[in-house]
Amino acid sequence: MNCEVVAIGTELLLGQVVDTNSSWIGEQLALAGIDSHFQTKVGDNLERIVAVLRLALERSDAVICCGGLGPTQDDITRDAIAAVMGVELVRDPALVEAIRARFGARGREMPANNLRQAELPRGASALPVQPGTAPGLRCPVGDKVVYAVPGVPWEMKEMVSRCVLPELRQRAGITGVIASRTLRTWGLSESKLAEVLDDEIRRLDDTGEATIAFLASGWEGLKVRITAKGDDEGSVAAVLDAEEARIRQLVGDVVFGVDDDTMESVVLEALRRRSATLGLAESLTGGLIGARISAVPGCSDVFRGGIVAYDRRVKLEVLGCPDVGAVSEEMVRAMAQGACRVLGADIGLAVTGVAGPDPHDGQEPGTVWVGLARGERTEARLLHLPFDRERTRQFTCITALDLLRRRLRDDGI
Amino acid sequence: MNCEVVAIGTELLLGQVVDTNSSWIGEQLALAGIDSHFQTKVGDNLERIVAVLRLALERSDAVICCGGLGPTQDDITRDAIAAVMGVELVRDPALVEAIRARFGARGREMPANNLRQAELPRGASALPVQPGTAPGLRCPVGDKVVYAVPGVPWEMKEMVSRCVLPELRQRAGITGVIASRTLRTWGLSESKLAEVLDDEIRRLDDTGEATIAFLASGWEGLKVRITAKGDDEGSVAAVLDAEEARIRQLVGDVVFGVDDDTMESVVLEALRRRSATLGLAESLTGGLIGARISAVPGCSDVFRGGIVAYDRRVKLEVLGCPDVGAVSEEMVRAMAQGACRVLGADIGLAVTGVAGPDPHDGQEPGTVWVGLARGERTEARLLHLPFDRERTRQFTCITALDLLRRRLRDDGI
């Protein structure tokens, strides 16, 4: 079974909107065990959409079209599919009522334009999952099928995951379960991880139990995704559990979380478990660590706040640091201790360094000190980050939070 | 003249990498006056790449292929184009030397694999612009042409802007100059801007002098792009100048910058002109404003730093605020004054509010106070932002910086 993706919208060709929908659908198809060999972007032009759909149906078993289901004159995906099927559009009274009800629920009248969204090519049916006002379509063409879903990402994702993928899997006779689990790591490069896991990847190639893929994700860390197939959810979960344990044993404590965990959420959870509060002292990052921490809802129980000591005088006057080099071990230790004291926090995390592009205080760009103070204990670590300004700042954030994560785990601050 | 884009790489189909290259090329083609009707992603499979290229050459005048020019066995764009041309690959001694010299310049030996990159389909030529180790290709097919450029974005962009686009424009007989200018705005919605500019857009439709497009860009603001064509750079610049002046007159002071200006860079420039220093007091944003300000290299001359007063006690103990509601006018005024005093800054900018998802202190999510203190004067503004947590925080940032921008301009703080 293979399935093409067709993204419809002139704004995609003009680069006004980046087509992330096709990428997401491609990933989901792969995870579902369905091949996708071609993905095409085409503008809001009837003749060209029809040509793309005809070609897609020649070379693939199924097509997912994304976009062009809105209520305006530009939205012609329905018309194009009807032309490919050689049928006319008919208005479905049940869909009219469903759309009217959605507007009603928000206290609004349905505009006349939206009646277009209740039209279906004869022989097509509306998908049972409809998160917004646009219904999705299931359109049989001979023994093949065209699905049409809206371009609004959250509506598209709901329809594809809950309806289109299960139907495609059923068509393909894929009865088993495919599931994946993502281990979030920080501390080893992609090539180093691949080296450490080389024997295990070979073993999996031989046994076919599972596959491993690496996804570098900037300051979100490096993701290791395990994918396994099996007859039922229980057996797949068991394979994933066993494989996760094996990988953790091989790569050690660089794994900081699983699936939706982030470095921030993991650190906040660890702080909560120990009822410890956190204060920050940030120089080169300018508030980036605090911004990430506070992106997590409910962080206020353990996050006190921070001092953005960008200017030297703030380090001295607000944090009470000594008059030493701004990028030095002594400075970062004093900043971390100052964060505890000034913010009334149990733990102080501090960073100071040179983000670049120019050297500062006689230090090269990428020279960064991380400091951690907790009670009587203060420690400092020196980093050399060979990146541009933005990545130096981002990698400083995750590296500092990772140091805190390790200490919270090691010795129960 | 129309030109298709073909992005080559299995990782694109699998969604491991989002294809932003095609979007960028599509935008550049549009700006250069060249139509692009189809953009296709295809994996690293010879037969399928050949099929996609043949089809593209049937329906378009030119093709830009992106990706698959690296030194590994997966990189088969050269082979696919040779198959489409019906010729063999030949090694170009001059290219071998050029690639060897690039490695040499970095003190490295050229690996044997990279010899593949010196191969060209017979009849093709290497592009004169070569920013990395991969040469780009110009491959004539009958009276049409296939360009192949690397998938590495900066290499691709150099080759496309400096070589491919000028050649395509020449082929198309487009002799004039096309240029665009982007006005960066904050303060009016897209529909409101469109309403205010409605008559002007109609006028431009009639005269054909220029076109206007809107690009919503989240907390980067709403962009208004003016595009004009003319015989030479001078006359196009004159049209853009005149149109910019007309739009500024119609929309007023929501225009905060032009082209690469950002709200942060504009505010920093204005502070510099007045030799005024800035201190921040951030609650719901947790450091996001400081992170943005400090993303700009060289900000340290006017940016002192900030207090991230996430916890109530930090507001009281560090900023010296009174014991009033955390989300209140009195609190935000005291925070702004505290930022000046504690950080030794001329201007204090403060934000406090409810990012959500839950209410806080009896206030609904999206309730945000912005405070600005400068010398004796302190002012406060109340916002109601109907967004999710992340966008509420982001829009708080740009709205607070925009208030500061207006005051710096109005009355020379």
C-alpha cells in the first residue's frame, strides 16, 4: 500500500506558508507502515489540481489531499475531486445541519458561504471525525481512494490520526499494531550515539523486533525513536519497554525523558519531588532559561524567578558578586550563590559567557561557565560551544538545565 | 516562463526534515516574476526521481532540483538527470581540483567519496557559484533546463539567488528589475490593515505600479510587503519609496520598521539615540523579553538586565513592590519603578498577568498589565489577549516593547 500526499494552496507555492502538513502526514504514514513515494504542492487551480490527482491515482493506491476545503471561492478541492470522479457535487442536508449547529454552538449564524462545505462529490462520504467547520471527505475512485482533509493543522491531524490512517491500514490489511517511543537525550552527539548503539542497531536489523531512528532537535535535545510492530498493544508495549531498557543501559544517563517530556518539565518535576525552589542568574542567555522554565504551566510552585545580570553592575550590585572577570569560575559561583540568596531559593543556577559574535573580556565566543549552588555546595563547569550566537545561547540553556537534572537525581539536593 | 521545484530526499517524505527549501525557492521565483505551478518531494530512488523530472520537463519550462548532490551512495540526483538527458556521467578534472582545493583550504585531504561530486552529465556544466563542496549543475534538456542545487539551505540560497534566478530571468526575457520592501507593523489586525489600505490596493490594481501583500508573522508582527517592477533599480526604488510613504500615511505609527528591522533592534536603536538604559521586570513572560532583547548582538551598551519576578515574594522583596494584587495596575507600576531603581536603569519596563491556562489571583487568562517607568513618569496599560499560554506570553513581549518604542519616539524620554 502506498499513499501520496497532495497539499493544495497557492500560498504554499509562493512560500507564504511552509507546508508542514505534508511532512507530518508523511511521518504518520511511515509510522503506520504505509509507504509514501511522492508529495506534491499545487496551487488553487482546478485544471492543475485535477491533473495532479489523476497522476497520483495512477501511481499510488491512495491519496490524501490537504487544504482547499474552506468556504471561499478559492477552495476548490471538492470540485477537483468531483471532476476526477466524473460526478457532480451534491449538497448533503445532514452536513448542512452539522455545520449550522457548529456555528450555533458559538452563538453565530452560519454564513451562506459555508453551505459550500456541505457539498460532496456524488458517491463520496463525509469523514465521521469533524473537529472544525470543514468536513473531511472520503472519495472512492475505482478500487482506490482520495481523502480530503482541511489545511488547518489541528483539524487535519485529528482527522488523519483518528480516521484516515486506521482506514488506510485496514485497506492495506495491516492488522497489527505499530507504536513508537521517543527517548529524549542530551550529552552525546548523533555520531557518538550511533556508535554506542551500533551493535544494538545491527541486532535489531537481524531480528526485526524494532527499529531505531535518531532525530536531532536543536535545544530540544537529540531524540532516539524506537518503533515496533506486533499483534496487539500489549506485545508492542513489551517490546518497547525491553528496547528502552536496553538502550538506557547502553547510553546511560544521557536519557532525560520520554516522549512529551522536555528538559524543563523533567527538571520541574524533580524539583517538586524534593520540594526545592529554583532561582536563576542569567548573563549571556538574557532570560532564555527563565522563559523556557516558565513556558511550563504550573511552574510557580517551585520557580521563584531570576536575575538577568546582563550588565556587569547588575552582577555586582544586585547579585553581590565580587569584582572579578565577568566570564570566570569565581563569577559564576558567586552568581549562583547570589541567585539563592537574593531570590530566596534553595537552588541557584547561573550562566555567564560569551555568546558572540565578538570576543568579550578577553574570552572567545562560545566560552561559557555554568554554576550551581545548593546549600553549602557550589560547583562550576566550563563549556566551549562552537556555535553562532543563537545556538550558543540555546545550548547553554539546555546544558545548564541538564547539569541541574543530574544533580537532583544523583544526590537529592 | 514557469519553473517547477523538485525536492529530493527520503528524509523529506518521512517528515524527518521539513522541506523549507521549496518554500523559499517558490517565494524567490515569485519575486523574480517567474511562475511556479508544481512543487514535488520525492525520495532517494532513481526510477522515481527520473519519472518526476520527465513529468516536470513536460509541463514546465525549467526545473530546480534541490538535494541529493552529496558524496554518498544515496545522492543520486546527478545520475537521475543524466538518465533524463540520455547521457553518461563524466568526471570534470577542473571540478576535482576545485573540490580538492576546498578541502585543502581547511587543512583536510579530500575523501575519495567526494570525487562523485566532480561528475557531471555529459553536456551539463557546473554553476559558477559554489559556496560549499557540492557544485551546482546546469543541465540543458532540449530547449529546457534542469538546475540542480544542494539541499544545504545556505549553499542552495547562494546558488539560486546569484546564479539560477538571474539565468532564468534572462531566459524568460525579463529584463526589468523587481524589488520588494517589507514594512513591519504592530497594532492593527490583518483585516483592519486590509480595510485601511483597501482603496490604495484598488488603486494599485488599476495602475499596476506595485502590489501589496500581508504576511502575519506571530510575535514578529504583521508584515506589509510592497513589490514593484521597473526598468532599473533607481526607478523601482523610487516607486517603493513613494508607496512606503503612502502606506505610512494611511496606517500611521503601527509601522515600527522596515525589512530586517525587528521590534527589539528598533527599540535598542532608539535607546541608544537617547543614551538611555533599560531594565526589565517580568512576571508572566519569565524572561522572554530579556531573551529577545539580548538576542541582538551589541545590546549591552543600553540593556542593563532584568528581574524575573515570577514568584510574588520576588516582586515584594527584590523589586520592593507593595503587598497588592499580583495582576494589578498598582503592582505593574511598582514593578517598573523597581526595575529602574534595582537595576540602575533610566527606563523600567514591566509586565505582569495571567498566561493561563488557568485563572490566577481571580483574573482570567490573557489579562495582562504593562508598566513603563521613566524618571518621574510611570504609566500602565491593560491588555486582554485571547490566546493560549505561549501566544499570550509572546504577544505580551511585543506589545510591551511597542509601548516603549512609541514613548521613545513621542517624547524623547
